[in-house]
Amino acid sequence: MNIYTTDEEQVEAIKNWWEENKNYVFIFIIVTIVALFATKMWRNSQAVAKDTASSSYTAMMAAIDKKDTQTAKNHAHTLINDYPRFIYAPMAALVLAKIAYQEKQYPQAEKHLQWVVENGKQEELVNIARLRLAKLQLANNAYQKALQLLSDIDESDKFAPMYIELRGDIYIAMQEQEKAIASFDKALLLYQGLQLDTKLLEMKRNNLGKPLLGETLVLQNNLSHASSIDGTTKAKLLQQNISHGNSVDDNVIGR
């Protein structure tokens, strides 16, 4: 049922509505335009920031190749301080940690690795930083700190066997042989399917004297035939130099 009896009444109702609401309409239009403009500006600024961060990272790596340590440090600090949300920041922190380690500035190296652990958004980088930090703490005899860092491990994670093997190394340093044996045995089991060389881990385990667990022995007989590894996963592990077959000096902070 039409509540308006004439066209004139309908036009009059529209005019009245407009008079009552035109200010709200104008405000809505202005707010919408401003929001769209601000969003576009923010996206543009993020694109510029990302490009700038990328350029700074490239310059940092070029400085490292030239052995210009101070310039590399300057670029790395810029990335961490000005662009912490981009992937280049944790990568720069890893570079700073390596430089500090090479300069025997171990507290600084630990500080940079801790920053990645606490602030990194990329799981791969956080895991690499955690491993290196724990190895650095082991080298500095901070055994309890290292164990705490390696606690609450998700055994389904591809980094889990590296964490657990490292726990075994820590227990050896603490002269807790039974815990070291348990850690090495578990690490050997978790390496199943990764097709990584476990000879050095087996040597460490055998040097502890007790025979391998039965299920571990079965695994050792089948490791050479394992084919379940994902190729991309293996490549990433090898690329990041986190294979367990390196010395502490080679693999604490990375090459």
C-alpha cells in the first residue's frame, strides 16, 4: 500500500529526508574518500619501504663480500631498527650475530640471535637462530639456558632431531650420560626419512658405550633405503647449513 497519495507528496518526503540527512551523507562520502586515499598511500609507502629494505640488504651483503664489516653493520642496524617487519631484519640480525661471534663478542652475538628468536616472523629463521643461540650457550657453558631454549619441542617439526641431538651434546658437557644417550637415540629415530648423514651422530652415540636401542638399530639398517623425505625440505635443511655434522666453531653462528 502506497503511503503517498500524490507524486508531489513523494517528492516532498524526499526533500525532507535530504534536509535531515545531507550532512551525514557528506561526512560518509568524505570519510570513505579519505580512507581509500589513506589505504592507497599506506600501500605505496609499504612498497617503497620494502624496496628500500631490499636495497639495504643487498648493500649489506655486498659489503660482506668486500669484507667491509663496518658498512655491513651499519646496513644491518638500519634494517633492524627501521624495517623490523620485513624478512630482511631477522636476516640482518643473523649477519650481526655472525660478525659478533667472529669478533669474539659473544654477548653481542647472543643478543642478536635472541632478537631473531623473539621477533622473527619466519619459522625457518627463528629455528635457525634458536639452534645457533643454543650452540653458542653450550660453547659458553651456559647449559641450563641452552636446555631451556630447546625445551617443549614439537617432534613433528623437521628441526626437532637437530634440537634433540644438540640436547644430547649439552648433556655430554654436563656429564649426564644417560640423558645424552636418550637424546641421541631419539634424534636418530627422528632423522628417519630425512636421508641426512648420521655417521657422526652414530659415532657420538657409540662413544657413550651402551648399545643402541633395538628400534634404533632397525632404523640404522633402513636409513640408506629411506625415501620419504620431501625434496624441498631436504634442500632447505642443507642450504641453511644446519646439518649436525659440523664442529661447534663451524656451526654455532653459521658460515
